[in-house]
Amino acid sequence: MAVNPFQHADSASSVSGPPSGGDYLADSIFRIIALSCAALIVVLILYILWEIGGLALPAMAQHGLSFVSGTTWNVGTQEFGVLPEIWGTLYSSFLALILGGTFGVAIAIFLTQDFIHARLAAVFRTIVELLAAIPSVVYGLWGIYVVIPMLRPVAEWLHSELGFIPIFGTELSGPGMAPAALVLAIMILPTVAAITVDAFRRIPYKVKEAAYGMGTTRWEAILKVMLPTASSGILAALVLGFGRALGETMALAMLIGNSNQINLSLFAPANTLASLLASSFPEAGQIEVQALMYAAVVLLLITLIVNIVGLGIQQYTVRKFEGKT
């Protein structure tokens, strides 16, 4: 008598049958919860904008656009302008993005393109990610006691030999743009490196094998195949790193010098919108609080514009290099 090998198998209905009423209910509940969480995020953002905008409205009505183009912050005369802070915010963030972005992408290439053993790469990746766990005030203290003394001899030499170049036009007497940007670059490095590593890991290994099959060297495969393929993820990492740099407060408040001026020199003190808010709020009166809220609105708008531009560039690279619409 022949034995049926499938007699103990589950019935077809239990494996490939239509969803039950309970499955539909669970799916509906999950959809409602997910949509509610997404809507809650939007509501929270709108509430923050409503509260900050409401407090900033008197300053907006009084100062108008001159608040953005003004260069004086004087509580006594009630003159408020944040153009130097806008300059310091963008300048320090771009410098940090150039340094942190370059090293972050280089670290990601080093960890994912078979330069070292996978286990050793995991150790290095953990070490890089641990940098994100260090409090910003610790970075600030490290910058004061280590980075500034380390940079001062180099800054003095650059100023004496290349002082005719605007970026080396002043001496580094203490806190300034260079130490602030250097520390800020280290702070955004884990974000850029981690997301770039994930972007490289999403590329199928057969893509690299196909490049090798076409006769490319390792660096040709990395620069001409892997980097363009991962470009959308790399740009996302750079945008997130730039956003982190724009909003950094404590470390910059300790290192940038809090000077209300516009200067191209890397060694001159400057100020940022975030450090202005942090340093001025504790002793601010009602009128200054309104001006500070206006500055917060400006910072939010800058962050929003940066994210919109970054998203547009990312979508362009996706269409160009990955063939998606």
C-alpha cells in the first residue's frame, strides 16, 4: 500500500486561503495607528510653529525684513538684526559639511569595499557610531582645551605667511570659526558615515562583480560605479548632517566666540542663530524674547529650505543614476 507523503501537510486553505476577518481587523487597526502617528507628527510640527510664530509676531511686525538684514543686536536701543548670525550658521555648517562629509564618505568606503575584514569593519563602525553618544558640552570642553591650543600655532603661521588671503586674514586669539567648524565636523561625522554605509550595503554585490567583469580596477569600480549608484543615500546623509550642523547649540556657543560680525577669516570669532538663542534666553526680557523667537523662526525657515533643496537634489540623482521616476 502506497503511503501519501503529504497526508500530514496543512490543508491548502490554511496556507493560501483568503484573509480572515481577524486579519482584516488587525490590518485596519495597524493602518489607523500608523496614520495617527504620522498625523501626530504633522500636528506637533504645526503646534511648534504656531507657538513660536505667535511669540515672534510682535517682533515681526516691528522689525520686518530689516531683522534679517540688520547687523546690530543691542537690547538697550532695541535694535535687533541677525545677518551675522545667519552668516555664521551657514558658514560654520558648510565648513563642517565639507570636512565631515568628506571623511564620512571615505570611512564608509573603507568599511564597505573590502579594505578590511568584516569583523574588524564592524568594530570600526561601532567606534564611529559611539561618537554620536558624546554630549555636545563635552565636545565643547574638548575644543577649548585641546583643539584651540592645537590650532593656534598653525593659525599663526598661516596668518603670517598667507595673511593676504581673506580666510587667513586674522589671528586665532581664542574661540573662532575654525575650531568650531572642526568640532562640528566631528559631531556630524557619525551621521554621515552611518547612512552612507547603509547606502553602500543596499547595492547588490553583483553590481561590483559586473564592474570587475568589465575590466575595472577596484578604485574605478568604487568611483565610477558604487558612488553613483549610492549617490541618493549619500546625499541623504549629507542633508541630515547639514541639518544637524545648523541646529547645534552648546558646542558652538562655547567655541565660536559669540561675536556679532561677518568675516571670511577662519580664525575670527563669529556667532550662530542657535548659540544666540542659547546664550541670550536666560537673561532676556519680554522684548528680547520676542526678537529671539523671530530668530528661531528664521532658523526654522533655513532648515526647511535646506531640506527642500536637499530633497530635490536627491530626487534628481535618483532619476539620473538609478533610473527611477
